[in-house]
Amino acid sequence: MGSRHKPCGVMNKTELQEGLDYYLENGLYVFTERYHLRRGYCCGSRCRHCPYPKEVQAQAIRRRLAGLPLDSAASRRTGG
């Protein structure tokens, strides 16, 4: 699933590298695993290349729907 959102987090568009951090598919940005890991947390958008465990993704989705901040420790990668 492609993201309809602008690149977020601490990186701005000038720091993103097409082919490494994202690619365009049907006019939408599709962020890579590299981008998600550099951002440092799950955004809850059900991204195609999300590297975070399913339970972290589910929690981020609930936080997003509740309008709560997403970049908390609860939305960070757990495990190895």
C-alpha cells in the first residue's frame, strides 16, 4: 500500500534519496524499509515495507485513530 502522506519525521524531502528511501508508484510515494528504520517509529499507516512487528503496527494504528502522538516509545521497533 502506498503512502498518501508527505515524508515525515526528522528527515525532510531534500534528505530522501529516490530508490533508497522511497519510490513512486502510480504517483504515490512508497517508502522503503530503510526510510522507516531511519524515521525510528511506526506511523500506523499500514505501509508496504514496514519493518516493525505486527503488534507494534497494531498499537500505532490504534494511536493514529485515537489522535495520539505516534513517535512515542510504544511505536518503536522491539526485539532484534
